[in-house]
Amino acid sequence: MFKLYLDPGHGGSDTGTVGNGLQEKNLTLDIALRIRNLLVNNYPDIKVMMSRTSDVARSLEERTDEANAWGADYYLSIHINGYNGSVNGYEDFIHNSLSNASETAEYRDIIHEEVMKVNNLFDRGRKKANFHVLRETKMPALLTENGFIDNDSDAAKLKDPNWLQKVAQGHVNGLVKVFDLKSNPQQDIHRVIVDGVQVGSYAENQNVLEEVRRHLKTAKTIVVEKV
Ligand SMILES: [Zn+2]
């Protein structure tokens, strides 16, 4: 069981950086929720704990204390950058005490590559910093800065839900590679045959049951057959 602590930056009264009608706290939550959904819907052996799932303020200490107490295997913090409008691109950070040969750096290299494959942003590189969430976490930790909110070109991407989904998928692709996550096995397909006529075939159990319910009153025979 892989335990991911997923940390959307900022929240509540702390908006993070702002620009082009956007607030960092909303974008970090949007991307993080997409990452969580992709992971929990497609990978069975994973637990995701989030520092927040709504627009609330949480201190940095609360976030790292929670991840440490839970015994997370990995800490992933999602952020959006801001500067003076003329700077753009993606960058990520590990703690500045770590060498490039460390496990944390190795993990970061893989996630960096997977995120860069899909985000269509300028690559500002792999960086190190003495940020609280990187320093106070007992597990490997990464902080990603996904574009500049006050840069017109990056902001246009940040306003596009399809782009946000791609960025989430990029993070997931990196995590899948680093932690060798196995996706759900292919679901069985069931045919529903009513009075000798196939009325549908479905991968979702719920859809099979609904089809049966639709015909239950009028049918003489209903056969559910695994393909
Ligand atoms: Zn931030």
C-alpha cells in the first residue's frame, strides 16, 4: 500500500500568488483533486491523504505534522508561481540539503520528466530550496510550480480545464513510474440478453443491474453472460 500525502498549496485567507483574475489557492486545489481522482479511480493499492479538499487555511506545520504522523511514503506539494509577468515556465524543488544522487532527487527527476512531457511549458529546471514542507517532512518530498499566474501565456493555460487535467495526469504518470503503481485489472464485460435478444454489454456492474431492472417486469427470461 503506497501512501501519498497530497498538498495543494495555500487556501482560505492565504490566496498564494494572484494574477490574470486567477488565485493560486484555487488552481492548486483543482490540480490536486484531479491527481487524487486519477489515482484512486485507477490504482487500487494506494491511499491519498490531502492537506485540504476545500478552500480552507492550514498552516505549514499542520500539513507536515499530519503527513509525518500518518507515515506517508511521499509528500507532493502543488503550487503555481508568480513574479513580474515576464517570467514563465515550470520548475520543481527538493530540499537544498539533498544531493542529486539522493532517492528524493531520483524520484523528482522522473516526475519532472513526466510533467514536462504534457504541460507544454518552458522548462525552468530542477531546483533546490529550504522550504518548510521540504525540510520538515520525514519522507521524500517534492514541490512543483506549475506555470506563472501573472504571465499571460501561462495564465491562458491555467484557465483551461483540459490543461489542468494534463498537468494532473503528468504528475500521476510520474508517481506511477517512481512507485511502480499497478492499475486496476481490466473489468469483465457482461452481456444482458432479454428473451433471447442481446440488449446491451457493459463493463460497469451498475449498468448491468440497471439494464436488468429495466426489463424485469416485462421479460420472460433475462440472461447475464460474461463475455
Ligand atoms: Zn505557492
